[in-house]
Amino acid sequence: VAMRAAFKAVDSGYQVAVLVPTTILAEQHYQTFRERMAEFPFDIARLSRFCTPQEEREALERLAFGQIDIVIGTHRLASKDVDFYNLGLVVIDEEQRFGVEVKERLKTLRSTVDILTMTATPIPRTLHMSLVGVRDISNLETPPEDRIAVETRVTRWKDELIHHAIMRELNRGGQIYFVHNRVNDIEVVAKKLQRIVPDVTIGIGHGQMPEGQLEKVMVDFVNHRFDLLLATTIVESGLDIPNANTIFVDEADRYGLADLHQLRGRVGRYKHRAYCYLLIDQGKSLTPNAAKRLRAIEEFSDMGAGFAIAMRDLEIRGAGNILGTQQSGHIQAVGYELYCQLLETAVRKLKHMPPKLSLDVDVDLPGEAFLPDEYVPDMRLKIDIYRRLTRISNVNEIRDLETELNDRFGEPPATVRRMLEIAELRIDAAIWQIAAVTTEDNYLVFNYTDRGRIGQLAKRNKRPVRVVDHKSAYVPLDKPDLEPNRLLQIARQILRAG
């Protein structure tokens, strides 16, 4: 997806910046881009720690003069001394690893730059922005051919389990990742693993090693010069080693949901069944949020589960601040519903779309309209359906909901049918800018907000609609008309006459 987007942008005369979180991943992408685009006259460069100062200076100059078409780099790309001649597309890989300032800095380089964000688990702020329409979203659910879901297990540290899992992988000629995210005692863990499995050859990699040494460890692991890579989360971002199909994550309760999913994604890149063990120290008690995260990662282990995990992360951590730099956190100042409404209104305005029909209409008519327990027994489902009803803004959505209810729960009873009819009445009333539909003695009463609109409604009706003051219009009724179903029918006929 990213390569095709980059190709299209360069073909149209623009430059492309590919932002990645680690130097190792930058190197992998650089090689992949060069191989895939070797037949085309595109100039591809990289900006990372692996460049010499002279290579970096030359790349920056050529970038500013428009001689480089695609540049692949780490956070270095967002530095103030990086100038583009004609930037058209920014591809952000592993987006959850970057802060807001880095991403916004690249956007400001050109006012019309397109952003393509690639991530298995979008951070709450980004996911929320896509759900409310600030950003478009595409969910890739089809796995590569022959790919099998990773088997995920949450377990306490047990020497015999670790021994069994490592030996199973070695016996089929594979390799193992062991993630331990503390550099100060990583050597202690190495000795512990060597004691559990004496035959295994172990390599250690972490971000505090000299550049050349870390690169050598990674290259040696790719070339299968040792069996087990004991590393910090530097392996999290995008390493593609098909032969490594077992991963252990030590002290898994310390990691975020997205981190766990990314780490699990390092294995399962071949046709063999892959295994992910999330280890927790013996006797350690978990915080409620850590327990939720581990439950979620174990529950969502199918192919394409990243989106479901990101949605659960949004629930656990909150959506953050769309106008500021917080990428998680709950909205308390204005309330979530109002926040979403304000956001949607602003987005529609910027996209030059008509404002969404406001359906804040109070319908207070006699008769029962609700979801009975025998029809929808689950309380959470009920609340979800009621919430959807309040958000419906056109008749087609009501028809869709009616079809869904029929399909899931069977023929709706009278109270449910009436509930859907009242939802239609609210839509009709909103079109005429009527705020409330009620009864008073032998009258049907419309409380309106626009005198001109209620005047038009009165003219178009055969029934008398009497505008009595600056906010109310009355429709006289006969005694048979007061029967609940008949009354609802009359109200709908009047509002549909226009």
C-alpha cells in the first residue's frame, strides 16, 4: 500500500517522506524500496544513524533541490534543518511510536501534504480522529497467503514451559525472540535462559550498544548464526524474520496493548504455527488495567485483530485531545457525546458539507414505546440500540435498524414498532424545526422554533394548525383521535403534508 502510494506521488512530480521509528527498520525499508523500484528512474535516499555526516549533508542538499524523490528516515526527518523542494506525501510507518509534535511538524512543511499512516494498532487519538471523520480509515483484514494466526498464552514464569517452547522451536529449525525491556539486568536473564536450555545459542541486543555492534547482532540473527535473540523492545518495530516463530515477552504486564500486539507481530511471518508467551513474574499481582490489557491481547489473536485491539485500547485509555498533544486520556471537561458533536460539526463545516440535522425533538405522546426484556434480554444490547436510535438522522437508517432487529431478534412486538415510528416522527419534526410534540386536553401541540416554517406547515395541511403564540401551534382533535396509535398516525400525516 505504502509503495504504491509513494510511486503514484513521485510519478505526479512530488517528493515522498517515509518516517519510521528505528534505524534498523529504516534500513530494511530502504533496501525494499530500492529493490521494488529498481526499474524506475527514482532517486531513493535514507536519513538515519547509519549515514555518515557527509552522506547526511549531501542527502539534505539534494532533498532541498528536489533531486531526491523518496527519502526514508527516522525522527531525523522531522528536524528543522530538513527542507523539501516539493513534498507531496508523508508515509508514517508504525505510527503509534511517534509523538504528535513529530507528525504535525511534517504536515506544516507544506499546507497540502497528504498523510498515509500505517499501523497495526492506531493510538487512541488517531483512531478516534478517524471514527469521527477527521481522518479517513481503511482496515486491511486479508492476511498474506498461508499465514496462520499466532497462538497467544498469558502465563506465569515457569522454567519447564520456557524449556519446552524453546526446544519445540529449535527442533523445527526455527529461532526465538526473548524480550526483556531492562538493560541493567539483561545479562542476568541471559544466564537464567542458558541454565534452562544449555544447548541454545543466545545473542543480546539493546539500544545502548554501539551502532555497529547492534547492527551486527541483528544481521547475525537474520543469518541464523545464533538461535535466541534476547533484546529490549528495539525488536518491536517491523523486523521481518520469517524463521523466528516463537516470542517470549518478559513482565508483559508492564507493556501497553499496542506494544504487545506489535511484539506478537514479529512472529507468524511464515507458514508454520507461531507462538507468543506473555510472561508474568511468579506471585506478582496485576493492576486492573494490566489485567484488561492481557485479557484483550489473548482474546484478540486472530488475523487482522489490530483494529479490535486498538478499539479496546481506546476504551481503556480514552481518546486523548484532538486539539493538543495528548494521545490518550478521557474527555471530562465537556463530556464525550458533546465533544463528538462539536467535532463532527466542525469537520462538516471544513468539508463544506451541510450541517447535520439536529434531532433534539421531545416527543411526549401517550402509548408505550420501548424494547421489552423478552425481545432483547441483554441490557448492554438494549442501551446500544437506544443510543443508535437517538443518533439516527434519516428514514433509511431507521429501515436498516428495523431490518437488523428483525434479523437478530425476530418480528418486533407492537412497543418496538411504535418506538421506530416515533423515531420517524422526530425526523419529520426536525425538518419543520419543531422542538416538541405533545398533547394538551383535546389538542395535539407542536412547540416550534421558526415562525415561518410553522406557517408553511399550517398552509399545506387540510387539518387546522392554529399558531396561537410565538412558540406553540395547536391541532384540535376529536375523541377517537386521542387513541395512542391514531394520535401518532395523525401527527405523522400532518408533518408529512409538506
